[in-house]
Amino acid sequence: LSVSLSLSPAPAACAAAEPPLRWEPRCRQQLRHLRDGGGIAARLPPRLEGRWVSTGCEVRPGPEFLTRSYLFYANRLFKALQFYYWDPSCHDPSYSLVIKGKLRLRQASWITRGATEADYHLHKVGIVFHSQEAMREVTSRINQTSVAGCGGFLPPGRSWVPGALYEVLGAKGERDCTAPLGFTMQELSLVRVETRFQPLPQPQQSGGRAVEELYLGDIHTQWGERLHYRPTGYQRPMQSAVHHVHPCPACGIIFRADEHHPPVLPARAPLPMRLGGSWVSAHCEVRPAVLFLTRFFTFRGSSHTWEGYYYHYSDPLCRQPTFTIYASGHYTPGVPSSKVRGGTELAFRVTQARVTPMDAVTVAMLNSSEPGSCGLTGSWSAGAEQDITRTDGCRALGIELPHTEYELFRLEQDAQGRRLLYIGERPTDGSSPDSPDRRPTSYQPPLVQCAAAPEEPPTYLSLKYWGKRDAGGKEALKPLPLAFLLLTAVVVLRWD
């Protein structure tokens, strides 16, 4: 779901919909936590030494299902393991890649605030097949390539040899057969490490434990572009093998794995697609084209209607708001995806939207837009919301109304028992999934359910009035301080 409807998702109206009183505290608490920066610290330049692992099964555009285990040495060398699977639970391994090379951190990114740019050089890439079927499927793709030296990668009909390592990129560069695999390590060209604190499990215990997350560059959603794309956003973060969220059953399994013994995660059936309730971002999110945002959705299963609140910011901690957008409409019942196992396909109709500019730059842009293309011409001001439904959207923000998007959803439950909602990843080129053939094949960062499904509609309450109480101790609509409303970055590698 994207509210900039032909761009990437945008944020919610400054006046945000709040859930009914009986289930609003968790949603309020999480939104306030995000607004306050989420207790996150980021070091520039980042420290990468050590091992980083996936926290679960990851989905890349295609789709591709994989887990990762990357080891960075103090002398800038690295060994990366990528494990690929047939299934969305990462239970049935297909093949593993062993990637060895060298990484050099450069300067802070001029494009993506809070990130560090890096250069990398690959020394070797090898592949280990985990079944005859995987060997046949991959070698067929490589043998059909026109790349010199790759046509006869393996003779047709050759038997699978368990544990055998085949070189797809040579140490001396005489052969590079990685392209037919869609393989790229461009993710290493954009790096960010965040430290946050996880509260201790017992309420009576104070403090928390540090969690370190490694964000690497995003993978282009179009297969033909991924080999040359230089990232401006991130993919799902990996966590330090030492400083990770507890509990994390997948972390230990992936940490102990190697290319000959890939991690086998427990098989999981997807949860039934019951969207009812409210869902909120777990962290400040980053999208390609330098978009920082948080999201808040309410779905009503009985009427198949939805509301989305997208909050845009100019910084990677989501503390400096730029504009917010509210959008609403209805959606179709879901059907299992035939292309992305474990996913559910839905269509969303966007019929209404409102925009609130939050900084002078956005106000100036909207006031200079073509008359009749975005609300009331020349009337925009900071903190004031306008309905853009009557102008069929807002051309300056790429919003077109009414609008239909073809979506991919998935529901999961994490090790802490929280329900997670994955919504389809936005196209990297900024376009919209406005036709079935443009439906996503991978996911955005998950939303966390903060309220169960109600039958009554949510109460509409402005963010400007959160957390205030009257003399009797009851919730009262008193504005937050103006300052908040004005807030606007050794080892020589050998094959084992």
C-alpha cells in the first residue's frame, strides 16, 4: 500500500486516526516511541567486525527465499554465506553461495542520510548444491548464458555430489558466471549499523540489553536492474551474533550453519489472512529515493475498509517531520498467491486522501503546484490539513485518486508472540503496482499489530493532542509544545 500511489509510501496526516479507548494504549505507546527516535543510536563510520546473521527467512524480489551469515574481519576481508531455499519458511535448502572479498568503508552518504558508502572487491564466489534438482535448475541457467567460459559450467546430466564446491567467480577473474543467478553484492555499497536497547523480559527488572543491527543496501525489484543498481535504501537488517534480540531461535541455527550444512528453519504454515485491527511500524523505515517514514493502518474485516496514516521525515530517526498523508478506501478478499508461496494477493482501492505539510519546503512546493492539481491553490500552511480528494489527488506528491493497487500480504508471528503484517515492497523505480503483472514479489519491513479487531470505527484524534490529561486525570485535548510541531542522518581467504 502506497499513499503516494504512484511513488513510494508517504506518511499520515498530522491528524492521525487513533483506535478506540479500550485498545489505544499500545498503538499510542508505539507511535510515541517512534516519534521519540525509538532509543536508537548509529555510529559513523560503523564498526562491522564480527558475525552478522539473518533473524528469519528473508524474501527478495523474484521471489527468492534466503538466509544470510556474514563475517567481517578487522583487516577488511569478509566471508559471506547466502543460503537459498525452495520455500518461504527456509526449511528446504536449494543451494548455498560462499562469497569472499574485501570491503573498504568510505565517507558518509551524500544521498541516504545516516548511511556510509563503501567499495567492495570480490575474490571468489562458490556454490554448493543441496539436491540433484537444485543442481539441474541452476546449471541449466548458467549453461545457457552467453558469458565467456560459462557455457559448459557443468556437463548436462552430471550427478549431484554432496558437499562439492563449484567456482562461479574465479580468484583471477578468468570466469564470472554469477549473472545468471541474479547474484550481486551491491548491498555492500551502502552500510548502516544501529544500536538499540531491548527491555529485559521481567517487568521488575530495569535497563535492557543492547541489540546491534546491520542494514545493507536494498535489492532492486526488477531482476534486470539489480546487477547495476546502487542502493539508496535498505533490505531487512541482520543482527549481531553476539548482540541480538532474545529470543531469536533462527539466529542460533543460522550462526552454526556453513555452506555444507545450511540452516534449516522450522517449517511454518502462514497465518490466516485476518487483517482486522490496527498495525504500526516497528522502526523508522527507509525506502529507496531517500524516504524516511512510519506507517499506521487500521483494517475492518467486516466491511473490507481500511485507513492508512503515513508519516514522512527528513532524517533516519524519524524525528524531523516533512509531511503526513491520510488515505482510505476498501479492499478485496485475499486469495493465495500463485507466484509467491506463503503470500496472499489483494487489491486495494484508494478513494480518499488528506495531506498535512509539516515544513516550509513542502508548503512552498504545494503552494507552487499547478492550480486545481493539489487542494486549494496557494492555501497550504504548515500543520494545516487539506482534503485532496476533490482535486483527484495531488500531482506534486504523485497521488492519483481514485486509484487501485495490486498487493501482496503475509501474516506471521514472531518469537515474542507478536503478530506481524508484511505488505508488498514498493517498486524501486518509484512507480505503482497498478496492474496485476506489477504486483510485488517481496515485502516491506513488517508492521506490528497493536490492537485487535474492533467492530466500532476508530476515534479520529490529532497527533498534536497526545498524552495530555485534565485536572481530573482524564484524557484531554491539550496541544503539545510548539517545539514538537516545528521539528522538521590477518586472514588469507581459502576455500574451506
